[in-house]
Amino acid sequence: MNLKTNFLGKELKNPLVVSANPLSESLDNIKQMEDAGASAVVLYSLFEEQLTLEQKSLYYHTTQGTESFAEALSYFPEPDEYKLGPDEYLNHIRKSKEAVDIPIVASLNASTPGGWAEYAKDMEAAGADAIELNIYNVPTEFDKSADELENSYLEILKTVKSHIKIPVALKLSPYFTNMASTAKKFDEAGADALVLFNRFYQPDINLDELEIEPNIILSDSSDIRIALRWIAILKYRIKADFAATGGVHTAEDVIKLMMVGANVAMMTSALLKYGINHISTVLTDLQTWMNDKEYESIMQMQGSMSKQKAADATKFERAQYMKALTNYHVSL
């Protein structure tokens, strides 16, 4: 039975990829992920704010006092004596590449265009096989149009792509006005893959402390449905690969995503709930299902349930919407 799939220009041994999460901060965990069967690991995210803060700190320390003492110029560090950005992340990429044989994908979490994008070149030099560019931005400006928001995303993508040769996967939210049109723009701008979708973490209010506090709710299998819909719509209509993330917990989830056309299924919440060895359980269940249904390979099922045969995807969606509502019966 052949579980291989292609993603970001590489042949992977199976479609289960570990998405960015705190577990990947540990080399031992990354080794365990490989041993459990993960075909690739996306490292925890490095945030744009960390990079810009580091740059400001470096600028302060290398210019302090130079306006008064010209001889202080001789104390400037040479460019090869320091690196912009957290060195720990680059070292972690190197150590991860040495520790395992599966691809290691670095993760940059950004919201605005800027000089921080040059750091992608350092990630590439450290050995990253690809970069996941996670653009996380909740727009709150009343005078910023949807076009302006999309254009800022495109600028970030193009800037990162211009600095590196390794593939870039773009992780998106589902809240664009026209997801199909936007996906096409990102595809044409050079995104090697689209990771669908980012989950916005909604804040809560602590009534004891009377303050806003972050609230993380882990996903469940029902969360894959929005990725199911959009991968089914976009498959074969754009060139980019597809990764589904958010709600991948079981072999059944993986199978559904493969059928609509995903190249890989990314998993985090299930590992936080059940442990890293859950990867092995899902792969075993996947093989059992494929054997029972007489599937010989993952590629055989990929895209078999996409909407490529629907002449008008919009009408197809409308028909499914009507069918769901009219077939629902309330029992009192």
C-alpha cells in the first residue's frame, strides 16, 4: 500500500504533517514525531514582532553615543559577527535537520510588510526545506478596504519569495470577501502551497480580574469542513499545493481531505490531546480503511471528490446549501 504524496516539491512518505505548535520546540519531540510516522514537521512560529524588536535593539546598541564620538565607529561589529533576529530559532532549524530525516519547515508569522522578511534568507541558510508564511491579521481599521488588505498580503508573499529559493507555503484565514479570487492571486504571485485555514483565537473576559485574556480552544473534527469545502472548489483550478489544517484528528478526517484534493493533512490539536504517538494510530487506521475499500495508494483517492466536474462551482455550492436546509427535520 502506497501512502506517498507530493508537497512543496518533495515526495513525502505519507500525508500526515505536524503543523506549527509548541511541541516542536523540543528536539526529542521532533524525533518522536518522526518515529511515530510524521512525514514532515512545521516548527513553532517566529513572529514578525520578535524580529523587529531584535532589529531595534541592535540598532540602539550599535549607534548609542556615535553622534558624539567619531572614534566609536571602530567598535561597530562587522556584519559577519552578528545576525539579525533570534539566533535560537536558526540553531533549532540546524539541530532539527541533523536530528531527523524528514523535511523541516520553518514558520514565519507576520501581519505587515517590512524588512523582517529578509530573515527568511537566514532560515533557508540554516537548512529549512521550506517556509510556512502565516499571515495573521485581524483588520480593525475602518478606512482600510478589502483590496488594500489583500495587496498587503501579496506584498509580504512577494517580498519573502524574492529573498529565497526554497518553497513558500502561505497560511491563510477563510475570511476573504472572495476566497477563490484571492487564492488565484496568491497562486499567481508564487505561493507554492496554500495552508487552509488559520484559526483566529477569540479573546475572553476574566470576570475576577476584569481584564481581557487569551482563550485557546483546541479543534475537533468538525473544524475540517471549511477546508474540505475550499480545497474541493480550488483543486485543479490553481497550481499551488494544498495543506489542510485545523480539525485533523482521525484517519477519517485525513481520508476526506485527500478525497477533495489536499496534498497533506496537518495535525496539532490531536497531538496535544492524545500525545505524539497518536500519529501512529491515525496512520494504522488509514491503512486499514484503504485496505478495506481496496485503495492501493493515496494518490488514487486525491481529488476524487473535488468539484472539478462541476461546470459552475457557485451553483454547486448553492445546491448543497439548499439540500442541507430542506432535508433537516426537527424532532419535538
